[in-house]
Amino acid sequence: MGECNIDHSQKDVQEKYQSQKEFLPQDIHPLFNHFFEKEHTQDIWNEVFHLLKKYDLVTEEERSERNNKLKLVLKNV
């Protein structure tokens, strides 16, 4: 993924999550629910946004990598 200089808000991340939700594994949904209940640093918001960005268009291998990264971030914040 390329670098992006745009800061994404919680609302941006929630909207991106909603648009990609149907493509994500079921076991990740509760993690997002918990994630959105808390405050996070700008770096975390940006990282999660970019892991979700165009999720529906990536290969299965890329999805697997993103799923692992998402779980790591969502479980540790």
C-alpha cells in the first residue's frame, strides 16, 4: 500500500468499514464494534482505513494479510 498524507476521521473509517463489511470475515465484526467505542490516535485511524480501502478488490492472499493486520490492530488498541 502506498503512503497517504490524508488524515482519516473516525467517521471516515466507520463509513469505509460499512462499505466493506460484507467482504470481511464474520469473526472480525465484533472487533470493529469494540474498536469504534474507543478513541484512537490518528495513526491508528489511518492504518485501519487503508487496510479496509479497496478490500473487496484485492486478491485472496492480500485479504489474508490484511485480515491478520486488522486483527492485530483491533485486538491491541
